[in-house]
Amino acid sequence: MIWRGAIAAAALLAAAPAIATQPDLRAQLEHLQALDAKVQSAGWRLVRGNAPYCHKVAPGVGLVLFDAAGFSDPKAVRDALDLPGDIAVEAVASDAPSARAGLRSAQPLSVVAGEDVTSLPAAAPGDYARLVGLHDRVDAALLATGKVGLVDAGGASISIAGEPVCVSRFELLSSGTRAAADGRRVVIGRALVEAMPQDDLLAAALAHELAHNLLGHRARLTASGRSWGKVKATEREADRLSVWLLANAGYDPAAAVRFYRWWGPKFDLGIFATPDHDGWKARVRTVSAEIETMRTAQAARGGRADWANDFSGAG
């Protein structure tokens, strides 16, 4: 699904649960961080494994930050997670540079990419501009130097070198069963992640949305105008490219088939579905056929799923 407007940061993970008792709040926050780590880990594999074929590549470290000030009761959040300040690690992608550097969820930070985060301007609940700004600083440092520096709350300096990744961020929505892309981000609803029976199905959902970003679908539709037929064409194209992305990330591309077989009976609206998406059974046929096409191309390239050269585009 292509997100029609800019994704509001206020709808993201930090829009978090109602304040409960401290043990309950800690459990809620840790649960969300664990879900976010799953999303980041699958997303990292996709953008790292497909970097050789992406048009836009930048250094990445697989890190998402956390700002307690975005919650309705920042002090309760800080107390629940034993944070001395507002800024901490939200999640790290497994096998990414941040994980190898030893970063962990809820690890408090005092400096991020040269910014003293202990003296940031105050943020009102629901205002995530400073959190977005910190992520932008991390990206800018990686682009400028290939690495990013952090200082934890204990004063230890941490320097993390980036690795080439396709340009796209992954973010967990605090609710919902949908996933979407806006050209720069992939977002996915908490309830959908919680319902996933296997991690490779999560990867398949993310791969579809990532395909929208890599193929520039939002910009294409903005330029040409949105119609049911045009949107449906981009959805089919994203379904097809997703199997190539999965293969390069080390997943079984048939995870896309299994995802739609799992997702369709639960979430597809059947006769009430929007006309800009195929039904789930048609999507199973589409991705199954594309797997065969990809396998033929791989055989000619020594096993590489070189979608930059071999993917046929709209179809």
C-alpha cells in the first residue's frame, strides 16, 4: 500500500500506550521494543542484501532511537525503563553494525552524532520533531564520514561504521493491521506484527512495501495521477519485486506466497476489497509466477537475483 501523505511521526511507535502502573508500563514498553527489533531486523536484511542492486544506497547501522518526551507522562516512562534522560536506544537490527557494537534496547544515550541530547529543547507530548531530527543527524553523519558516534549515559564513547544499504527506514505503528510506504519509509502496524506466525512472513510484508519505495511508486503516481488502474499496476509490480528482495535477503522467496495465504483469509475484504488491489488468491498466483521468472534469471547469473537488470518492471 502506498501512503498518500507524509507519515506523521505522531502515529509512530512512540505514540505509545496509556500510562499504567510502572511494572505494567515497563512490560508494555519492552514488548513494543521487541516488536520494533523484529521489524528492524527483517528490514535490515532486506536493505542490506539488496544494496548491490539499489539505485540509492547510503551507509546504515540498523539503529532506531527512543524519546520519552513523546509520551503523555515522560517521567513515568523514564522511571519504568530506568532512564536518566529522555533519549535512548529503541531497537537495533540483529546482525547490523549497531548490534555488533553492543547497543541494546533502552540503553540511555547522552550524545548522538555530536548532539548533546541531555539539553535538547523541550518537546510536547505527541511532538516527535526532535526524534526525527536525531535520526536525520545519524544519517547525515553516516553520509559525511561513513560512521556515527554515540556516547552512552555512563560516558562511554561508541563509534559505529555504517554498511551500504538501500535507502529506506522501517517504523512500527503503535496500532493497526496495515503496512504502507511513503517513498522514504516503510511503516507497519503493531497488531499485524503481533499476529505474524513466522518472521519470514513479516519479511514478505516489508519486502512488498520496500518495493514501492525502491521503484519510486509514490512519485510516479503523484506525477501521473492516481487511478484504480494505475495503483493496481504498482501493487502488482511491488508484489513481483518482493520475491527478488526476499531472495537477496536470504529468505525463501516462497514466503511471499505463504504470507498472502495467511493474510488473505484474515485481512482481505473479499468482495468489499478496494479495486486498486488484487484479491489475495490472485496475488498468490502473481508471486508464484514471479518466483519462476526469477529462478530462470538467477540460473543465468550464478544464483544472483539481479533485479536491477533482470526484473521486467510493470506487469
